[in-house]
Amino acid sequence: MLEVLVPGPLTSVQDLGRPGYRALGVPIAGAADADALRVANLLVGNPEQAAGLEFTLSGPVLRFSGPRVIALTGGDLDASIDGEPVPGWRPVALAAGSELRIGRVVLGARGYLAISGGVNVKPVLGSRSTDLRCGFGGLHGRALRAGDRLPLGRQESARGRSLRRKRAAAQRRFLAASWWVAATGDLRGEVAWLHVLPGPDIAALDPRVLRVLRSGTWIVSRDSDRMGLRFEGPEVPRVVVPEQISAAVLPGTVQLTPDGRPILLGVDAQTTGGYPRIAQVIRADLGRAMQLKPGDRVRPVLVDDQAAEGVRRLRTRELERMRFAIATRLAED
């Protein structure tokens, strides 16, 4: 059992989402940075789709009723047990009764906690992820609150058993593995670069809109969440939006509102929209996009289908190498 002592500003149960229901108007939801959750689960010996916790800007304080192995991934963050720092991107064995305090996300917007056995809330439409907008999934369809108690699954995997034994033998509150993996996304730098494809409605707009989109530097607005990121930045030519039937949109779709402020739709986004679709962030960059926080600066890089496929293959190879490296180290421990 996992007890929530302090929930943090926005902590929720998330897995890899519930694809296949968008035709019914149900968002995919799931982890905003899916690869970060995948890696966290791999580090503790879980299936990649197991449910964990996602937290935004600052994390929760949690108490574990029994010994577990955890991993923290996502943005760079401060975490501690009994005042001693807990490192990220590696397995960490905890003793029963441990209180994990996750502080501010220093770099990036979101962090992830995977727990051996996974968070075992009841699945809804095949997923344990919390749909905050529709109010179902996770724990009662909402963000976590103080006093919540989350059921955890059985630790069936032999992976991590050696680390648990070493911690018990050393009589320590926690013991981190001596090895780690690199973060899945490079969040450093003054400006984040996102690869985008031209949107289906761009040709119907003033050509100057595309030029501004390609050359401008955009700033993430405070009016941003899991549904989407709103941007402020260069002055966009006044857009006269013709009346049109709502069309399908996806996580990563960039819409242009009449006031000239683009919106990048996130994992909790609606399934249709009426604003012009001027761009589409490629799927390989969506997790990085959802790690942007208010005040971060963004430059879009316009690419074609071939270039987008090249980026996808590169990221897929990186994740495959990480899977192999983690499996090898866990087998040796």
C-alpha cells in the first residue's frame, strides 16, 4: 500500500494511456512523457505499460507500507528519504515505512515514479491512467489528495531482488543501484527545438503565418496544462478564421486561435477542434514538448515526412539500446 501524505500541486496515476477510443470522443490520456514512464518501469522490473505516478512542477510526499523498488525519471528533480538525496534514473530499494519526499522539478515540467508491482488501481477502458478532464480512471478520476491510499501490485519479477537483499543486509532505509541510465530527452539549452510537420490547414491561411511559424521563438504561457500548451511570441498576421466543420485533432496538433496565439494540444486534448491546424509536432518529440513549462522558449523546426521518420527511427534505436542495457544490468544484479 502507498499512502499519500502530501499530494503536490498535480500528481496522478498514469500508464501509457487508452488508445482506440478516440472515435468515441475519449482522449488517449496516459503519461505526458511516455518514454520517461517506460524507462522508469523497466528500471524496477515492471512491464512498460504498468501504472505509476506523474507529478507536475513539484512532487508528493509518500509513505510505503512495505519494501519496494522504485525509480524516478522525467525532469531533473529533488528527492530524498530521511533527508538523504535519492538519485534518479536508477533502481532504488526502499525499506517498509520509508517516506519518499519529492520536491521541485528543477529542469523540465514533469517527473515519474515507478514502483515494483505497479500502482494497482482498477482499469477503465483497458487503462489505469487518470483522465482528469473526463473524471475517470486512476483514483476516482482525479488528482491525488492527502490521505489517499493506493494499492500496489505483487512484486513478481526477480529483477531487483538482489538490490532488495543488499539493502536489508546493510540495514539501510534505502539503497540505490551503482549504475544508472541517461535521461530520455535532452531538456538543456536556452531554447527547445521541436520538429513539426506542416498542418493540413496551413495552405488556406496567409503565407506570412507560415513564415512567422518557421522563424519565430515562442514562449510557453502560464495558461498551459496536460490538455495543451498555449504560446506567446512573435506577432502573427491577423487571422480571419473562416467558419468550418470541426476536424480531427491529435496530441501534438498545433492550432492557431483568432488572436494569433498557437496552442499545442497535449495528451488530454479533445478529439476534434475548429481552429486551423497549422502544424503537427512529430510523435517522437511529443514527450519533450510536454516537458516544457511556463516561461520556456521554443523554436519549431519544419520537416517533411522523410525527416520525421528519420527522427522516429533514431529515438526508437535509443530506446531499444536502453531496454537492452537495463535488462543486462538487472540480470547481473
